[in-house]
Amino acid sequence: MSTSLITEASTASLDEFDRTTSRWGRLTMIAGLIISLAGPMYLVVFGNLDVATSQLWTAFAAVAGTFFVIWLVEPLTYFPILGPAAMYQAFMIGNISNKLLPSALVAQTNIGAKPGTKRGDLAAVMAICGAAAVHLTSLLVFVGLLGTWLISVIPEDLIAVARLYVLPAVMGAVIVQAIVSMKQLRPTLIAFGVVLVVQFVLLPLVPGLTMMSTALSVIGTIFIAWFARKRTSAVVA
Amino acid sequence: MTPLALPLDGSSTDILAVANSPILWICGLGVFAVIIIQSVIYIRAARKAAPAAGMTEAELKTSFRSGAIAAIGPSLAVVLVAVALLALFGTPAVLVRIGLIGSAAYETGAANISATTMGAALGADTYTQQVFAVAFFAMSLGGAMWMLATLIFTPILKRGGHKLAKVNPAIMTVVPAAALLAAFISLGTAELPKSAAHVVTLLSAAAVMGLCVFLSKKLAKNWLREWGLGFAILAGLAVAYFAHGAGLGPVA
């Protein structure tokens, strides 16, 4: 009888944790979403930069065409590992796979908690709070203060070179990173093939498509990779 | 003119004059504040629930500390990449977009896609304050979509909608891999026709990244892979500096 009382009390307090984290997790995430949009909105509205609404939507449409699949898939992928409470933390703090997941796993290992259990969820939440504390501090100090200072003392011609070439440098590294972490030969080859056709055959023929070229390559690659996928499950005759 | 309005001229290429404006700093720090408030609420909730989950106060502390220590390396690796992007986006945008919500790959990708729709290229003469504003808007709205998806899916998944992810395991592996690979390969390939210096920059960054991945496997040093992106970008920029100096850059 005393056990059932304890169980009831603990269920109630675990329910309260669920309620608190889902209510406040959502509210803080909505606040983060609004504040992160406020900056660019301010520039567009008060910046005197002559930005037309149509330019904004065209740009967003091109970005959406490229990344919409990732927007949908990432939350679905991380949910089983993070648990509901940590979802609202992870997608605001960012760098989930390279920082937050390892932090959560190390914490769970250190206290012997299994992912998916209540102990595991709480350990993940605490670990992500710890990771957030370190991350916010190092961003503010090393990027906010030191980085801003560094940019102000580096000679202008160096800054100009960095500005002009940082994109190919990032993309060169990210392509290799994506190929290695995806470990899927077929989609990789298909992606290269589709991109080359779009970039060097389609665009010269229809130059108007330039602004949508990445979205076209993404959608084309998804289609071909889907129909050319390795079917491991038994095929119905 | 309202006091809020910035004395700007959309065609100027002085990006940092817009990108480091005080109101953008305030919005950027606002996101930091929201995360701090969220963490405090979560820690208090976890403290309350711990006994019921069979967790001691010491275990809570251990979890927090393990998470913090494990994050040091990855955080500093992000810092390195973020600093390399300061010249392009200014401090507030880099802090929020690359440091927090997004990542270097997605955000520079989104910014470049936006610039392309305006017939401009990031970092080039066509990268005006107006292009920056549109790119910043589009990357922020893109980042908001991740949060929106999280806000919509989390309650559904919590109610046992795990089926959603199990419809077809191939959808969850092949489709995202194809999307991600095509996006970055396309963005990288579009850089190649710009100049010979762009080509060697991209190839040397790719080579250094490959080397870091290879060595991290060979020597079983995980940190090499974490730092790979930062090392590769710096190496790419160093090569770019010499290639540009040697006259391999775009013809002005």
C-alpha cells in the first residue's frame, strides 16, 4: 500500500515535470522564434534599404525549396533520443548532432541512465543545460567580444579576401563532411550527376532558372535517389 | 525620419555598418536571454522531479557537469567557424544564426541562395546592404521553420505518433541524405565558375576536411573531426589569400 502511494506521488511529480517543460519549453521557443525574426524585420522595415516584399518571398521560396525536407525530417529524427522536454532546448541552442547529443550521452553514461527512461530524459535535460551554459559563454566571449575586436584590427584587404572566399571554403569542407557522415554512395553519386546536369546543361539553356538551381537539384536528386534506392526489404512479387 | 530608421543606402557594400547595428545586437542578445531563462526553468523542474525518477541531487549535478565538459571542444570548434564568418554577416547575425539556432553550412547556404535570387553573390561587389538584409531575413525565416516544425511535431510525437517516423524507414534515410548532399554539392559547384581562386579554395578546404576525417579515424581522435570544419575553412582562406594575390581571383 505504501508502495502504491509512493508510485502515485512520483507519477504526479513526473507529470508536473512534463507539464512545466512542455508549457515553458514551447513558450520560450516561440519567444526565441519571434526575437530571432525581429532583427531582420527591423532591417527590412526601418533600414531604408528599398527592399521589396517580392524580393523577400522569392529569396525565402528558393531557401525553402532547398531545405524543406531537412526542416521536416530533423525534428522527427532527434525526438526518440532527446525526449519531448529537450526538443525545445535543442532546436534553439543548435549544433545538435555535434554537441548536444554527445553531451547528453556522456551524462547518461556517467550516471548509468538509459536513453528513453525518465532518468535518461532528466540526465539529457541537465546535460543540455550544462552544454548551453558553456556554449553561450564561449560564444559571447570569443565571438561577441574577441571576434568583433579581431575583425576591427585585421587589415581591410584580409577581410575582403575572407568575405570573398569564405563561401567556397565552407562548401568544400561541408560537401566532404556530408558525404562522410551520410555514408550513402548511391545518393552521393546521383547528387553529383544531377548537379552537373543542372549547372552545366540546364542553366546555360534556360538562364532564368539560376535563382532556383539549388532547389531544382535537391528535388531532382530526391526523386532519382528514391526510385534508384537499394531495396533491402523483400519485394512483393 | 523616425529615430529608429538607419541612415543607410541600400546600394552600399559596407555590410558591417548595417550588420553590427545596435538593434541587431539587442535582438541577438535577446535570444541568449531566452535560452538562459529556459535553462533556469528546466533545471528547477528537473530538481523537483528528480526524486520521483530515482535520481539524486549528486546525479543531477554530475549530468550538468558532464554535459558542460563534453560541450567545451565542440563549442570552441563552432567559435572558430563563426569568427571566420564575421566579415560576411557581422557579429549579431553570426551569434544567433551560426552560433545558436542554425549552423555554418545551412546558414551560409541559405544566405547564398537568397543572394542568388537577387542576382548577387555573397562577399562580392554585388553584396550590398540591401542583399544582406534580404539574405538575413530569408535565413532567419528558414531557421524559424525548424523551430516551427519542432513546435508542431513534438506534441504529436509525444502522443505516440512514432508511427510517423516509421512509415517507411527508407524515407527517413534516403530522402534527407539526397536533399542534403544535393544542396551542398550544388552550392559548392556554383562557386567553381567564379574564378580559378574559387576553385583552389574549394578544393583545398575539401582536402583538409578529408584529411581531418581520415586522421580522426586512423588515430581514433574524435576531436579532429569536430575541428575539421574550422581547420578546413581557415586553410581554404589561407590558400585563397595567396591565389587571389597571384591574380587568380575574379576579373573585376
